Amino acid sequence: MISSMRSERRWWAIHRTSEDQKGFWEMKVALWHEIAATYRTAGEADDYLDTRYVRAFRVDVRTFNFLRHKIGHRLACQSTTMRQSIPPEKRLAMTLHWLAHGLTFDMLGDMYHVGTSTAHGVAHQAVMVMKEELVKSSIKFPAGEELNTVMAGFEDVASLPMCAGALDGTFVHMLKPAIWGDTYWCYKNYIAILLLAACDHRGQFIFVDVGRAGCVGDAYTYRESSLRRKIHSGTWLGGVEDTIEDCVVKPYLIADGAFALEVQLMKCYDNAQYAHQKRFNKALISTRQKIENAFGFLKGRWHILVHNHIRDPVLVRDVALVCAALHNVCQRANCPFSRKWIVSNVDYVQMGPQLAPALPANQPGGTDVRYAIAQHL
């Protein structure tokens, strides 16, 4: 009697055939490779694939393969008798697609024919892996011979001597968090976290500090950052100096007027009246464009920093950090960049009032160093 009342056995999940599981990776990307195989020369095939990879994933085939070999072994999951696991290269493609276009997890899942929760899990896992494998190896503060190369590169831009990096901040969009959400409201009237970064003369990030609430200014973030502590302790930018106009000058960073003037942090003269002050301001502004351009490339390539659907500040922080590392990877690999990707120029750099605690007074000695550099120019 009881056995006759048992319901018929059913699948533990929706049963899909192999055709049902074909999404963007199995159909579009596979078709690209089939078409590329028909080209007469390898150069034509590579150009065809690079164009489509860059459009979808923002990286060319060579960079995609580099990332696959770098982190693919950590993205691999074990297949079971119930279902086949998603291959590492497809997981990487899904994550890059998500970062490049700022898709919702519903959209990402539909595109690759996986569930929404699966798309979320794939992206979250890949971000954590890339954070551990790419950030430390891709974002490095210059020292030794590399520091000399950076300073020489900056001097070639506008003749500014001993400059070791350009510093500034930008906002990363997010949804309002459930806890302390109002503190993430920035002066540009949206919810965001702050990304403070320094770059070299090539536009590659050498330091990134991200995660503070949008109500905090970039100058305060720098004051509390490990970057400032390591510079002041001599761990970074230490052991190197030069005499300019009878003044000892150490390697320094350049920043905008929101920062306090320090011995190793230069900014423009507030009211430039004399010729040497105007020359200094012109050289500093021209050199500081490197960090503005770096933010433009960063947000242009990875649209998830401009519009995303994430409410967790920790995940947004990790995503921004990974995007900065991927930016360096792409810059070193000379990945193509399209100006059409740029969303808005006004969003890259903070150009308004800073809602932050009062700034410290200019550091003694900073004025003398700036004067010596200005006279040198």
C-alpha cells in the first residue's frame, strides 16, 4: 500500500541535453576559431580572433591564454557522475565578460547557459583567485633600477626631475550596502568606494588602495595609507637622492591640490605669479595626466567599475583591485584599447570638494624642495 503511494523518481535538477547547455562559449567562441582556421595565413587568423576576443573579453588571445595558464589550474573543478564541471577557460571567459561589460548575474547566466547562482559562484571564485595570483605580481612599487627607469621616464614627459609616480583617486560605483550605506554616498551624488592609486610613466599602477567609503577624500586616504608610511620610513623611495639648486631632493610623488605638500609629495602652486612657479605648475600638470589617463583606461576597459549591481563593499573592493591588476597585465601586453569604451571623462578623477577631515599643514621642507625644482625648470 505504502509503496504504491511513492511518487515517481525525478531529476535532482533540471535535465538539460548537451544542446541546451551550449551558450556563448560553446557557440560563439567556437565559431570564431572555426572561421579563423579557414584563413590562409596565421597573421590573418590571429587578427580575426584578437578583434573578437577584445570586443567580448577586453583582452586579446595571447593575454587570455596567459591568464588561463596563470590561474586555470585553480579554476578547475572536479566533474561528477551527475554533471560535468565548467572548464577553466569558460570560467575565465565568463569572469572577463562580466568585468568588461558590468553584466548582472542573470544576464551572464543566460548568455553562457548556466544558472544565476552558478554565474555568481564562477565570478566570485575567479575574482578571489586573480586577487591572490595577479595582484602582488602585477602591482609592484618601483625600486632599484626600476625606480631609475620610472624617474627617467617621467622626466622625458615634461622635464620634471626625480618624479617617481603620479597619485590621485577615483570612485568605484556600487549599490547601497545594507549596513552603514549612507557613509558610501560621495559628493558626486552616488554610492561608491574610493580607489587611491599611483602610476608610473607608462600608466601602469604601482600602488592601489581601495575600499574606503565614498564620503572619505583621497587626501585623507593617502594620509592613512601604507604608501605614506613606507615612504616616510624610507622603505619606499629611500636611499636615493640628488642635489638640485643646492637642495637635497629625494624621489617624490605628484598629486593635485587636495593633498598636503610634503618633501616627497609635490603639488602645484596655489597662486602661481612668477615665471618659475608657472613653469613648475605646467610641468606637474602635464606629468600628472598619466594617472588621469590610467583611470580612463581602467574604467574604459572594465565597465564594472562604472556600473555594477553589487551591494557588498568587500566584493567591490576585490573586483576593483583585480581590475587594476588586469589593467597592468593588458598594458604590458599592449592589448588594443578602443576610445569607444570610454563612458565619461568627468568620472575618472576627483575634481570637486573633498568631504574629509581637515588636511595637515604643509610639511616643513616641502616648500624648499618645490622651489628648488621650480628654479631648475
